[in-house]
Amino acid sequence: MTAPFSAAGFRRGARVGLALSAAIFIYGLAFGLVAAQAGLSWAWALAMSVTVFSGSAQLAALSLIQAGEATLMTLAATVLVMNARYLLFGAAIQPWLSQAGPLRAFSSLLLIGDANWIATMRAAEKGEADRAFLIGTGVPLVGAWLGGTLVGVIFGAVLPDPRAFGADLALPAFAAAMMAAMVRSRAALVPVAVGAAAALAVGPFAGPGWGIVAAGLAGGAVAALTARPGVIR
Amino acid sequence: MPSMTLMLLVMTLAALFCRMAGYVAMRFLPPSARLDAALKATPLAVMAGITAQALAAGALVESLALGAAVALSLWTRNDVGAAVAAMALAAGLRWAGL
């Protein structure tokens, strides 16, 4: 028997998504600015936002393109490393979402992001039974992300010097701010230190793109090695 | 560099893989503390790597702006707002001639 997947559940999710969409619009605006700075047309920037739909991965990929270091391998590795958390998101939500049936579940997964995954997990814990809630949270966020991208890339194309607006610092500023928000314990400082050290060790020799990949792999490896077997924190 | 179409295709496939693989794997994999720990740590490490490289490549303005991003994020718990404010601070400092 499949779980409910109704318009009412969609609307409940959409209300949560709308509350989050202003911040996502601003983030999309920043991505659009950086995309314009990297020389992307509005159509390519929009296509990237539609198909990748991940701010951190898109900004990291843009940094490779800007540095002239974009190869198919570095781009794939960067998106995989930046979005590795989605593996966990998908795994964690599977017991709840799988009851919607495969087509609805996989469609919903296309719209999953950090914010609406958290919102949906919280709603599920509170007893939300309607599996359309997740896709409901995702639709306003996609709209805000695409709108922000479009406005940002068009505005960015007429900027005389993106540095004057601090747009060149969009990726590191978002990374620093998100990192600070995600550190909630002393243990979380370990991947921060390992990632920073790995990037500084590899980046100067292999380029900033591989510095990012090295940071993710080293941080993940250390966390896996130091995890207590059988204990999921 | 490869064509934009090829780059977009590769990024799309990688993003799709991340969104789908964990969900699909849950049908076959038992929960693992090590895998869980690695997946939780990876985004933090990547963000730290990006920040560290920007600090190493930058100067006073970049250091002040990224310091402000961290401080405002911790203070307001609004990471997006903190990042936008940091970019505005960098713009202001550069306008002031730093």
C-alpha cells in the first residue's frame, strides 16, 4: 500500500518552501553574479541551476571554470564531493519516502536540498504522512533558485568590476558562513581542520579545484577512521 | 577546456548520482557508523578547504570579510545573510581604498 501523495500535502510543504525561498533567491543571485563573472551566458547559468540545483556544487564548479582548470574529471569529482551529503540525505529519507512509490519518490529526490530535507525530516518526525510534502517544499525553492540565478547573471553581466561588489568572495563567504553554522560541537572542528590543511597542502601544487577535492576526501576519511564502529552519531 | 554541453552533462550526472545513490543503496546496505561519519564530515571539510584557500590567496580585505562571515553566521544563525553581509563588507572596504 502506498502512502498519501496529495495536493494538500504539497501545499503544506510549499508553505514551508516559500518561507525559505527568500534566502535561496539571494543565494541564487550570488551564484548568478559569479556565473556572469566566469563568463557564462544567462542560458548556461540557468541550465546549470536547473540540472545541478546545488549552490555549493555550482559555485565550486564555477571556481574551476574561472581558474581554467575545468576538466570532465575535476568537475565530476567536485560535484560528487560537494554533494556527498546528499547520499546521506537520500539514505535517511528512504524509509519514509519509499512508501510513495518509485516514480513519486525519485521525482521528489530531484528537488532535494539542504533546507527542504531538514524541513521534511522534521515534518516526518512530527507525523506528516503525506509524501507530497517534500516535493511541495522543493518547488518554491527551485523557483527562487532559478529566479535568483537569472537576475544575478543579467545584473552581473553589466557590472564593471565584480570585485567592487564583493562578488568574487561569494563562494568563500558562503562556505565560511555555512561552515560556521554547521559546527555544533568540538568534534565537528576535526573535519574543518583536516579539510583546511588538506586544501592548503594540495591547492598550491595541484590548483584550487583539487584542493577542494582533497579537503573533502581527507575530511571524510579521517571521520570514517575515527568513528566508533556500531555507533551512529 | 571541454565544451560547456559536456561539462553540464557530467555535472548533471554527478548531481543525479548523489541525489539517487544513497536512497537506492539503503535497499542493499546496512547502516555503517563509518560511512555516516564520513558523509557528515565531507561538506564541512570542503567548506573549510574553500575558506582556507581564499584566505591564503587573499589579503586584509578578504580576511576581514571571511572573518565577518563566520562571526555573523555564529551570531545570527543566518548563514545566507552572513555571507551577503561579508560580501558587502568586502565591497565597502575596497571602496574605502583598502
